[in-house]
Amino acid sequence: MTSTPILYSLHNCPYAIRARIALIRANQQVRIRSIKLDNKPIEMLYASPKGSVPVLIVETPGSDKPMVIEESLEIMVWALSQSDPHGLLCVNDQNALPEIIHLIADFEHHFIPALNAYSCAKRYHEDNLVECRQACEIQLKHLEERLGKHAFLFSEQESLLDIALMPFLRKFARIEKQWFRQSPYPKLRAWLNRYLQSYLFSKVMENHELWRENQADLFFGPFTKK
């Protein structure tokens, strides 16, 4: 009997958040191990020496070594490949998933460095805050345009693109909350708020006790939608 996969996670890390969203959307249960970056468990570092989260450890039948998935997007695709009841991988369109993966990669390449600079400018009261925000807005404008064409970022249906980008846009929106509320991106705000106010997101963001060696397992997902 294959044991339940182990997920090492950090509560507010956007990469970990999107992995948890995908696991819930895929109805996949994991043993969740919540960590702190300044006190990483030896077991996690043994499995994944790079020391970042999320990390998913999955037993593989017929092998004495588990499969270790160290990238959040790979965790998402793995989970949804096991079960995709909401059609987030768009398997009915053979061209959709490669395009979605390309869009995610392009967003990450341009937006995440700009987001990190914007966050630092706000935190350290630097004088280039507006310039950093405007660098992020290049991607926001693209997303607002996409939402002008359909209800979600890729089509009329939710896809991997939505749940992969959402945690980073949440982080952006929290840096200057008042500015974002008045920003010229009403469709993006409405799209984001649907997630933030959802039962799904409340479950994704539940606090879990920090994991310690020999601690009883804590399980995460799936849940019954209310």
C-alpha cells in the first residue's frame, strides 16, 4: 500500500500556496509539514538539498527511492495529472497546456523579479517605489486585457494559469492595498477577489502547526466544498 505523499510547505510563500491550491483542486491528500526557513528539517534537506519549498515526496511502487518533486509548477502538474476534475490542464485541447506553461514562464520571468523589487522598495522606504510598481504593471496590463476577453486568464474556464499566477498577484495587491483598490485594473481585482474570498482559499491558507521530528501526521486536502 502506497503511503500518503509528504508536502513540505511554508504558509505564505506564493510557490507553496499554488502547490496547495493544485493539490486541493486535484483532490489529492498529503501529509503536510509546515516549516520555517530558519529551521529547516533535516529530513527535508536530505530529500531536497536546495532547501526551498514546496517539496513533494511521493513513494513510487517498485522502487526503494521516492520521487522528489522540488518545483511548485511540477507539483501542480503532477497533482492534476493524477486527478483533474475541474479540467485545469485543458486536456481536451492538445495545444492548450504548452501555451499555458509558456504564459506562466513568461509571467514568472518578467513579473517576479519586478515584484521582489517592489516589495523591497516598500519595506525599506526606498525612493523608487513608483518605478518598481510600474515595472510590475506591464504584466498587470496584459492580464487585464486577457480578462477583457474571457472570465479567466486563459479562457472562460479556470485553468492552471489562474492558480499558478494568483498567489503572486495576491502578494502584489498587499504591498500598497489602497493603491491597488483604486488601480485601473477592475477585472483583475474582481478575478483576484473571487479567489481570496473563496472557501477554497480559506482552506489553502489554514495554519498548520510547525512540523517536528516524530510528530503525528497532519493531513491536508481534499475537502468538501461549501
